[in-house]
Amino acid sequence: MEPSDSPSTGDGLNPAQQAVLDQLGASADQRPEFPDDLRHHLRSAIETAVEPHLDSLPAGEDLFVHKHRLAQVHGCEAKFLADESEDFEWRVPTARGTIVHKAVELAVNWRREVEPPTLIDEALARYETDSGSLGHWLRGCGETSRAELRSEALDAFTKYLECWPPLKPAWRPVTESRLRVELCGGRLILAGKVDLTLGSARGRQAGKVIVDLKTGGSLPIHREDLRFYALVETLRIGVPPRLLASYYLDQAHFVPEAVTEDTLMAAVARLSDGVGRLVGLLYGDQTPSRIPGPPCRWCPAFDMCDEGQAHRAEFDDSD
């Protein structure tokens, strides 16, 4: 976002919207330049670290890594394995984000007044006629679940409109942007889908901002998720994003992090460790760790986990 493209408080922005602009805006001298061989250096560092682990993959197998899988394997490994064995099912909490992101996308080029109920209904209608898995779920979920989804999506989208300035086309806003990189001859695939991106690189000068829109509270893993996106983006085009940000809609709270080479190397180390864990758990004889905590309540293996049950009983007693 160029400063000349950014509206001021004279454009009728409320304090929360102005705060977003203050965080996102950057002058030319605030846009760092990175070496032109950075992505080759990062690729080499990853491939050198993970090749020994990938040699343990069965013939013809590759390893697919996204932010959720990486986060899980760095938590309770027993829960990770239990979740891996479960088929994915759409539910209201997982569908809500997709509907909100579609509404944000529509709002960028909406030629009439942006009314949250109208855009949420339009987003729902688009997916209901889609042949994908979400469309199939929407057509069969029942009126109660659909009404709950509409209510929650409308709440989140309304908060977004209250907290964010209107996104100008000149800022190059993109929602649900897919990223993908293949390493080690295609045996390691890194992929992700970013909530919102703004701006773009200019030569070797960073300019893109990657944003995750969140409901609920802040968690350390949110920063790690964004660093993973930054790593994949750098491997893909050779220039890192300028800024990473989690934006918490319930609090109207912006948590930014500037991207540096150290940031990217930390993401490389976490990824390399995660690949070793994934291969050992999925294809080796590695015994999964058990780390009890709040996620125990959603774990498919809870009924068979002594540690999780003990933690939950202690938590209930403390309440």
C-alpha cells in the first residue's frame, strides 16, 4: 500500500480503521530489499535438512505439509495421529471462515452500498451452487446449521467492515490466495491458503502484506502459521512479504511482525523439525508424545487417553 493510496481520517474512517491503515502503510524507504539468491539459499537449507527424513518415505510417496498439519505435529502427537485418521467434515466453525472471505472478496468490487447481510447471502448462494465439498455440505446441512452459519459469518463480516477501511483495488487485495512449492524433486510439498494479501513485491523490494483474520483470542501458533506462509511465499517468488499480521476481529486488535531473514530461518528450522516428526509418526515406528491441554476436549482419542482424561478431570475440578 502506497501512502498516497491510503485515506486519512478525513475520509470518514473510525479510529479502528485508521489504526489498520497506520499499521499497513509504508513509504519506499521502509520496504526492505533482500538478496536475489535468498530463495535458493532457503531451498538448499530445507532440502539439506529434510532429505534424510524423506529417504524413509515409501516408494512413490510424497509428504504434504500445510500450516495446520505442521502446528499439530508440534503439539500433541497422539492427537495429530488421531485427527489424521478422521475424514474431514464441514462444520459451522470451519465453513464460517470461507463464507466470510468470499464476502470480503465480493466487497472489494461491489458497485452498490455494501450491506453485510446481502454479501453474506450472496457468498452462501455462490457456494450452495458449487460442485465442491462445501456446496454439497450446504445443500444437506439442514436449516438450523445453515442459520447458525449465516449468523456467525454475518457477525464476523460486520466486525471486519467496522474495523477495516474499504480495500481499494490499487492495493491489490486478494482473498483465499493459494500458495504451493515443491521441494526435493516433488517429495515434499508445502501449501497454504492465505486469508488476505495486500500489495506486491517490486523487484527485490518487499511490499506484500499477509493477513490472517481471526476470531477469538491470540495464540502463539498464529505467529508461526504466518511465518510458514512467509517461507512458502519467498520460495515461490524469491522475495519475502514485507509484513505479517494477525487481526483479531473480536478485539479490533492488530498483531504485526516484520519479515527478516532471521524470521525465515526460524521457519526453516521449525519446518525441518516438523518433517522429521511427520515421517517418523506416519511412516516409522516413532512413539507419539502426549501433551494434555485444552485441545483434549476435541481429540478423537480422548476416551482412550489417560493423560487427557486426567488433565480434563483436573481442569473440571479447578472450575
